[in-house]
Amino acid sequence: MGEYYKITVEKRDADDAVLLRLSFGAPAQNDKIVKDAVDALQDLKLEGGKTVLLNGPASLPVACALAHGLGHLFETVGVFDPKVSQYVVAISHGGLPVGALLPA
């Protein structure tokens, strides 16, 4: 598991989505954190599928790197928004429209 950034995977049985829990590790600058985040994502060996949901903190460089990697694997990428307590679809390849809300 990464020293500077951690990703754990959960399965949401209700909607067959993969839920990724994100968290920072030891303090570091983004040049180290973003590399650790990409490595952590690759270590999960995700097969892809219909929907992936992200929940947890991420710097902008980390969010971009994760979105890039996951956008190639999943039809829909949703990101948790604590203001509405739901996931907001941020990437869609023909599935749900961008901006759609998914229950937490």
C-alpha cells in the first residue's frame, strides 16, 4: 500500500458499482502523492465495468490522474459530493449523463 496515498476497494451490491475509498498517507508534495496514487490504482488491478465511485480526499493532480486511469476502465465515474451527500457523475461514456446524482 502507498506511503503517501491510499486507495481501498469496496463492492456496492445494490447497484453493482465499485466503490474506491481514497485517503492521504504520510505528508508529502503532489509530485510524490500523484505517483503514489497512480501506483495504488494500478496495484488494485481493476477489471473495469459499468460504474466506479470515488469517496475521499484528493488533490487536483491526484483527481486528474485517477479520472484518467478510471475513465479508460469504466463507463461511468462518480465522485462523492458531501454538499449533496450523493455521487455526481463526472465522466460518462454513454451511460448516465454527466451531472447525474447517484445515492450514497
